[in-house]
Amino acid sequence: MPRYMYHIHAAGVTSRDPAGKQHPNDGRAVAYGQLIVDELAEDYEYRGAIVDVLSPSGRLIPRLVSGGASPRWLQPPPPAQRALH
């Protein structure tokens, strides 16, 4: 089975997938990438997450953007932080 790589861009950091995951075809690989980006988007800090799905040959299949991603000026402010002392 072909091995696909998932590079994640979130919170100002790019994490390159060193191992990848095997899938029978591009469609399944993209669906798995969408699960990753949707799960990341549940956390406020990662709402603007992007996942690049690369084919076994290194070709970018899609660039997936989290459903919660929106321009910064449209995003609500982060929750207020409280002092602990």
C-alpha cells in the first residue's frame, strides 16, 4: 500500500511527518488528513491549522485548512488569562 505524509502547519510551527501512513488511494489519504485538521481545530490555539497531504512521490495532493480557520480579524479574542497569585 502507498505511504502518504502529513505535514502540519499550526501555531506558527511546521511539523514534518517522518513516518507517514499507508492508505489504499488518494481519497482515503485526504479523508485521514481532514480528520487530523478537524481534530486540531477543536483547540483554540490550532484553529488556523493547515495539513499538507503528500503522495508517495512527494506531490502535494491537497492542502487542507481547518473548518475553524478564518482571518484573524474575524476570530474572537482568546480567552482571558487569570493570574494564579
